[in-house]
Amino acid sequence: MNGIIVLSNSNCLAERAVFGMKISLKHLLLAIAWLSITLTLASSLYAGYRADQQTLEKTTLETNFAYAQKLAKMTEDYLLRTETILAYSATDLSTYMNYADFKQLNYEAERLLHQTESLSSVIITDKGGIIQGASSEIRTLVGQPISDDVGIDTLTTGKPAISKPFYAQTGNLVVFISTPIQDASGHVIGLIGGSIYLKEENVLNDLLGQHFYEDGSYVYVVDEDGMLMYHLDGKRVGEYVKQNPVISELRKGHSGSMRLLNSKNQDMLAGYASIPLTRWGVVSQRPTEIALASSKVMVKEMILKSLPFILLSALIILYFASKIAKPLEKLASYATDQLERDGHATLKSGAWYHEAIQLELALTDSFSRFQDKVDHFIQESSTDALTGLLNRRALNEQARILVEQKVSFSLVILDIDRFKRVNDTYGHNMGDEVLKYLAEKLTKQTNDNGLCYRFGGEEFVILFPLIDYKQASELINEIRVDVSNEDSPIGEPITFSAGVASMPEHAEHFLRLLELADECLYQAKETGRNKVVNVNDRAITSR
């Protein structure tokens, strides 16, 4: 009997405990609303974060690839120029070789060394490979035979050659560029060649050393066997690196870009380009963590600046949840009473629905403000802070749209001439003023026809939709003349050089269009600066 009573009391206590543990409608509404906000915010932040990361990764890979191609072209052009200089000198040496004029041969070797300023040493040999003349620092080698790694192909085939890296008699790790010396009958009677000392200051340092960044980005060069010929860390020159997918692709003669773990197990975004002349490869890479760091900063800023609006939304939810947190039975009875009064809802019933509408409006307003902030941050990420012009990211996006819509356009790349002198003479602050001055001039004079972008450093890019290269060349040349005749912030005129190319007339892909315009810019720089060069006409010079 007592056992039954105890069991009954236990059931009652358990039933009350269950009732006490039930979640109230107010807490349920708050939990659902807060979960909705949290999930929406989290998904928005994550989607924005991933989209920004993907864009940054793609842009960095494309930029590094274009940059590697540019440096590879510069390096190949230098090697071709060096071969041309050696060939020109070789035509004058046959007479001295016939008369064994050693003094003149030594003089020619020394003259050539100082003329190029990019070779570390110069030698002249007879057809048997015996050194007949040399530049001053290696003149003790005169009379000795060249090693098997040097110039044998040139003496055998009668053709110019660029050797693989090897250790010379002097103990230096070198690359040897050689050209045959021929007599009037075309027979090989010797060679003239120059060495580049890879472990000392050399032309690769001049071409590539200025291109690394303080954020961990850098450039390196490998030969076809995977030997480092140039590296930011000079101690690694001569090291073989083969466990690297980029180097594996370069050894196949391929060019492109990829994300990879380098030989130091660092996550990198790399662009790479092959140099067909020598089968060398140029790699431009940037740490992935640094390249994508701005995404994390963007998310943090979005969260911090959105907190007030999120808190406001939470207060509104709490207020309206309190208003509707009545027992379900009472709410059903109240709804029935309202329906029985001539089929019209009373003011109190209308207030209940009004509160629900206010909650929706509050949430809509809150997330509308949040989206505005997102749009604002995206706008900031596409704008150059110094000049106010759109940046490279915005350029790539606009070009993508034009290409997708099959709109023809011309592209101008321009670069301020001798801008380093402005910074060195007047300081970087005045250099910034010059950049802003030119940006304002470009914007003002291309407002109706073009879109201006800051490409980086002292380089600017202008897109001219529906304008061919001839008209674009004339427009930019007018601006060039105007700028060159007007005092800039440094109290004197500045000049710039520009390259012009059109799409689809000159290129089918945007990267190729950039490359062509950059080549035109390079020609403008090489042929005197202060001019406009386009792909077809090549130059519109100053008048």
C-alpha cells in the first residue's frame, strides 16, 4: 500500500519537473531569431570571406604570372642584346687574330667589358681554344686552354652559344655567352665570349633584384636542370631544387601559375615563365598567407562595424518576443474572440500582427545597413588610397566584363619617366603629389572616353571602350603633350611614356593585351622616353 503511494507521489513530482523544464515561447522565439541572425551573419561573412580569398588568390596568380613573363622577356632580350654586341665585336677581331696582335685583343676584351657593364669578364680564344686576350681581372689566363664547359660548341658549330652554369678556372660559378670569330672565308678562327659570375653582383641582380617586395614576395631564376641561378638569398645560388612542382613544369618548358608548397614547405602563390632561348625559368611568388591577409582584416572590420546594428536588432527581437510571449491557449482563445466580432479583427489583434511586421522591418533595416557596409568595404578594396583611382583588381573586373560582352576596347599603359629621380630629389611625399597630380590630369582629360586605373608604383592604365588604338594613341599623346608643357607639383614639367594596344585587334586575351601594351611601353622607354608607342604604328613622338 505504502509502495503504491510513494510511486504515485514520484510520478507527480516527475510530471511537475517536466513542466518546469519546458522552454517558454519567449525563449524559443529569441533562440530562433538569434540563431537566424547568427547563421545569416556567419554565412554572409563566410561567403564574402571565401569570395574575397578566391579573388585575391586568382588575382595574385595572374599578376605573378604576368610579372614572371615580363621578367623572362626582359632577361631574354638582354641575352640577345649581349649576343649582338659580341657578334659585332667579333667582326672586327679577325684582323687582329691573323696578326696575333695580343695587345689589341686585350684592349678589345677590356673595352667590351666596360661597354656592356653587364658581363663579369671577357675572353678571346683562337680556334684551338687557347686564350689569346682577356679582360684585366683574368688576364693571367692568357695562353691557357679554355675548359670543356666553355665555348666548345661555338668553336665546333660556328654558332653563338650560352652555356649551362659551371665552375670556371677562377673558381667562380659562371654562365658563358660566346660568339664565333670568322675570317673572310667564313671559317671559324676563334671566339669571343663573356662570363656572368652568378655568385657576385651581376646583370640578373640588376634585372631582377629590384623586383622583390618587403611582404615576402620575391623572384628567382633556375636553369633547365633546376639549379638556382638567381635568388634573393645569394647563398642559395648554385643549389639544385627539384622537389618543387613549379620547377618541374619549367623543366618541361611550360609557363603558368599555381599554388604550391615550396622547398621550404611554405604555401606560395607562384607565377612562372620559361625563357625559350636558354630553357631557364623565372618564378615570381608571394606567400599565400600574406596575399590573402586582407580578407581576414576585411571580415574583422565588417564584424566590428556591424556590431551596433546587430545589437540593435537583438534589442528589437527581445522587445517583440516579450509582446507575443503569451500561453498558446490564451492566444488561440483571443483569436477566436476576434473572429466572432463581425469578422473584423480588433485593434488589439491588429497590434499583434503589427509587432510581427515591425520585427521584420527591423531585421530588414539592420541587414540592409550591413549590406551597405559590405558594399562600402568592397568599394574600398577596389580603390587606390593615394590617387583615388580604381586599382588593379577593378581593372581586371572591368576588363572581364568588356571581354564577356565582346566590347572592343583599347588599353594604355603609361609610366612616369625617371620617377625615381623625383623621389630621390624631392622626397617621397612630393612623389606622392606628382602621382596625384597625374591621376587628376588623366581623369579630367579622359572623363568622357576612358576609365583610369593605378596599376602600381608610377604606372597607370587607361581603358578606352569602343575606341581603336589610333584614336587612343592620339588621345593619350594629347595628354602627354599637355603634361610635358605644364609645371607639376615639383615646379617643373614631368613626362611619361605610354604603350597602346587594342582588343580584339591585337590580342584575344586580356593578359596578352597587357603584355603587348607593356612591350610598347618598354620600347617607348628604350627609344628615348616621353612618347607614345602603339602595336601597329609603333611610335607617336613628341612634336
